Amino acid sequence: MSAREFSDRAVGSPPDLDALPWFARWRGLLSLSLGLLLAPTVALINQELIYAADTWACGHGMGGTIHIVPALCLIVTIGATISAYRNWRAVGGGLEEEAATVSARTRFLALLGILSSAFASLVILAQWAAVFVFDPCARG
């Protein structure tokens, strides 16, 4: 048994990875794109909305409302991570592929989506930590 066969069996790979025409169509490509691009975009939107909500929260004396923005953005990025993970599992998981097939491309983009979504979640958590530390009305 080769290392590739062992890796496929360890993650529960289907016997024929190229039998997934869904990822060759627009819905599968959209799913891969969302897993890859949605979370970093939401992290940037999170930063912008925190800055925009800061002035409003200071003016209305409602500093706690700023926490709604990163909480919602974190939920979206976790959803993108789960979507990318499901795409990765749909093609059998694993890390290496020798042939240039739809399943190899899907596996690569899904893993890239998992990593970028996880990193975007960490960025949002770091931005949220700043919301906890600094007062919305503190001006330098």
C-alpha cells in the first residue's frame, strides 16, 4: 500500500475522486471561491465597520454595541471555514495529488480556503480584542 492510498483511506476518500462533476460546474466553483475569498473580505469589512460604529457608539454612549460587528463577522468567517472544510472532505481530504485533475484543484483550493478563513478569523479576534481594550470615546 502506497502512502497516497494510506492517506486516502485515513480520511475516508471515495474510490474515484474524479467522479465529482459538481466542482467542475459553477456551483462548485462558487463554493470554492466563497471558502477562499469570503472570510478575508469579511475581515476587512469588520475593520471598516468597527471604525464606523466607534463614532456612533461614543456619541450615543453605547460602547457595548460595537461588539455586535466582530461577533457577526466571526460567525461568517467560521461558516466560510466550515464550507471550505466540507469541500475538502467531499474530494476525500488528503494533501498530495500527482495528477492535474478536478479533484486535485478542488483539494488545493479547499485547503487554501480553510487556511485563509482560519487566518481571517484570527484577524477578527485580534480586532475584537482591541474593542475590549480601548474605550470608544478615547481620542489621541
